[in-house]
Amino acid sequence: MESDRQGFILTSAVMGDASKEWMIEVKGLTKRYGDFEAISNLNFTVKRGEILGLLGPNGAGKSTTLRILSTFLAATSGTAKIAGFDVFDESHEVRKRIGYMPENNPLYLDMRVYEYLKYRGRLKGLDTRQSRDRAETVMKECDLEDVRRKMIRQLSLGYRQRVGLADALVSEPELIILDEPTLGLDPNQVRAARQLIKNLGGKHTVLISSHILHEVEMTCNRVLILNQGKILASDDTTHLQSVMGQSSRVVTQIKAPLEDLKFSLKNFEGLLAADISAAEGDYYLCSLSFKAEAADPREDLYKMVVGNNWFLRELTISRPSLEDVFVHLTRKEQNEEEDEE
Amino acid sequence: MKVFKTLLRRELGFCFGALNGYVIVSAALFLVGVCFYDLVYRLNNQPTDMTLTEMFFFSWYFWLILLLSAPLITMRTFAHEKSTGTYEILMTAPVNDIQVLMSKFCGALFFHAIIWLPVFISMLLLRFYINNPLVVNITGIITTYFAVLMVGALYISIGCFGSALTRSQIVAGMVSFTLGMGIFMLSVNVLFVVPDPGPLSLILAKISLADYMRDCSRGILDSRPFIFLVTSTFLFLFLTWRVLEWRRWR
């Protein structure tokens, strides 16, 4: 079992000049509450500038991991380093370098938005002028200028989420830790938040925990899937989809003589199966299955159609979604446990 | 120091920028006003050889207001932040436990000083009308206010300790009220009930806050109870600091 799990963990083990290359280094991180093990022997690293998504069902240990990395909780065993500083022994140095938005986004409801962001800026080491300027900047980035003078208790949930996000960004930290950052946002706000988070990558390292798999898929470079305190998989989303071992599917509509089309597809490299049915007009709807690890076949398909002087009006590829990967891995874990029992 | 000042401003902002603070100040000032009225009434109607500040101390108003106001002021210091979750964003900022503790303690102590200021200003104003230093002694007023602050510091530190122990403001208030009441009962027993001679009576006599307040109301500042109050305050602040640190070891 352990070797199977290890097979999913594809992160690099190279630790050269660690503090410069890695923003986060976690080794053997474990947290126990009495007999209950919230996280168990976590090992992962995050490069500077990377956007890592932490996925997992309820109780997987995501928030516990983020709380340990933000120095709020101490681990039972193992180590975690942020920018080369240990989260337990050098927590003050770590806290200078992080912006953290906890789950449920707690805020001081008796303060005004602008006042709150200035206060948080000063608390994080900015002087009066810097905190004022940064508060203006993050309010602009998070679209809070309209509500700058409002009391936070008067704001809707969506606006409060944005205030929390602005708070995490106000000191321009090296590492930004966001626990469920898009909770409560409407679709427009989710899109804006997603774009904001994507723009942060490169300049900042971002660690996001979310239940919304689609958002993680669109925002993150890499995903860490947790279940019951253990890592099931850690890789970028494309590789994860191929790890599942499923095929990828290409859907195309081609106008061609049926027999010639069947012959060409039969000899097409990498094709596992082809399902051809009549479509509107003289077109045939072809649903083609390829090996998951095969290269993108769309360009070769296009060349085949053009080379035979046929017509093409649709060419799309669908890979297993992150949700498919997630369900597959967590179900596999559950089945293995049942088999053991 | 910058972080401490920022946190202290935040605490004072909560006290004076929100309705809660003004409700507590209003209630305390009401009792203080009743206290002052009662003192002046007695001065007018009863012959006495006590000064105004001694009468203030023996009128029980001081203890009543202190026992009620200290838990009310301090119960939200840590408990409120833990229950709302803002404790997490506070402690994950680059601040240390001591800065947080001292800012909350100093903020509560300043609030306590503001509550008591009107009664002593009233006594000073009375000095202009009663040109008799035996009745209204300026030195006695200053020493009594100083004693009020010192005893208040002890009660505020007890309140911070109670608040750090729990998420519930009610439990925090009850813990600090109970501890404060215990100290008060010990002091009053020494003052009004002559204990049997022995080691216990000796210890109780040394820690009696009532004795200290009585001396200060007469214009006498004794270093021994002053040292006791300062060390006791630091003891409870130290215990509070340990409770805050315990979070990292759970």
C-alpha cells in the first residue's frame, strides 16, 4: 500500500540550496489530538512562485496543515520550514513572511474596511505611510473602494471574503495562505478572485485550500490531495489525470466518405476506440479514445482531414477532470481500507 | 514598541469606539455619582473625624464598583477574540505573546483609570468649597487614586488571566469575579474580624488590601503592600502569558 501511495507522490526530492529554491518544506509532519491523528507523516515541498492547491474531503487535515504552516498550531512531530525558517523555532520570522486568511474568515466587525486594513498593515510591520498606501492598493485590487468607509459588520459575506483576502495581501508577503478563499462569493467575484490569485503566482507563492475542485484546477499549478491526514497524490493536474490510467477523449465532426473515414481512423496512431455516428448535415460525429499518456492527437487529426481534402467543424479534447481524479483516489483509498478489514 | 502601540490603540479603540465601552463607563459613573453624593450627604449630616477619602474607602462603594467593573472590562480581552476567531489572525501576525498581553492589560488598566477619574476630580473640586485640609486632603486624594490604580491593576491582571483560560466571556467573567471576591473576602476578614493569633493571621494581615487602602486614604504610602500588589500583578500576568503560550504546545 505504501509503495502504491509513494508512486503517486511525484514531487522532486532534490533539496540543494533549500532556502532559495523552496518556499515550503514539510517533512514527516504529524498532528495528533489525543488518539486521533489529524495529519500523518506529510512530506511535500512548494517552490517559490508556485500556486499549490490543497484538496480533500471534510476532515482530511487541510486546515490543520495550514494552521501549522501559519504557526498558529504546533505539530506533534515532524518539521515544516517556510523560506528556510522553522515554523516552530523561528515562528516570528515565518509570520513576517506570510499572509494568512483562515477558514470562516474572522474579522474585527467593529472596524471600518480602510481602518482595518491600515491596522493590519501596521501590525505586519509597515509604517504609517506604507500601511496607508498598501491599504489603498489592496482595496483597489480586491474591489473594495466602494465600501472603504463601511463597518465590516455591515458588509455581505462576499465583501467580507474580499476584506479577508485584502488583509492577507496587505503586507505583500512572500507566501500567501488562503483557506477557502472563494467561499460565499458570487460567480463574478469568484472569477475575479481566481484571476487575482493567478496573477499573484510567480511574484508570490500561494497555498490554497478548497473544496471547489474546478476552481483549484483552473487556478493552481499543482495539487495536493489529502484524505484522512495522508497525502494521496501530489502533482500538476495534467499528470494527475494521466496517472489515473484512463484514456483521453477527442470529439470531432468530419465530413467525409464513411468507409474512408473508418479506414483512416483505424490506422491512426494511438487510437484505442472510435465511435462514429451520423451528425447534422453530411458530417459524422466521431468520439475517439486515446491512451492518456499519448501526445495531443488533435494536430495529427487536423492534418489527416486536410490531407484527405475533408471538412472539419469540431475538434475538442476532454481529459478526466480533477473531480474524477479526486473521487478515484479517495474511493480507491476507501476500498483498500475495506479490503484490509 | 510600534507593534505594542498599534495593539494598544486597537484596544482603546474597542473600549471607546464601540457602544460596549460607553455602557460600562456610564454604569460605573452612575455608581460613582451615587457614591460621591452619599459621601457629601454624610459630611453634611454626620459629625466625623474621618477625611473624605477615608469615608470613601469605608463606604464600600470602592469595592462594589471594583468587583463589578474589573471582570466586565477584562472578560472580553482574550475570550471574545477566541470565540470570534480573530485570535487566529492576531497570533499569525508578527507579534509576540507579551506584546499582545501587555497591550490588552494596559488598555484595560487605562479604561479602569478613566472610570475612577471623575470621583477624584469631584473630590478635588470639593476642595475649593471646603477650605479645611482635615476634610479634603489633596495628598490623600492623590494617594487614594494611586491605590485605586494599584489594586485595579491586580484585579485587571486577574481578569486577563480568567479571560485567557476560556472562549466564553461569561466563564471568564465568573473566574475573575470569583478570584477577586476571594481576595476581597480575605482582606475584609482581616479588617473587621479579629483572627485568632497564629501564622495564618500573620499572613492574612500582610496581604490585606483593605489595610493598604485604609493607609492610602489617610495619605500614607507603605512600600510593603505596594510591593505585594506589584508582584501579585506580575504573577497573574506571568500566568496569563503561560496560558497564551500553552496554545503552541497542545
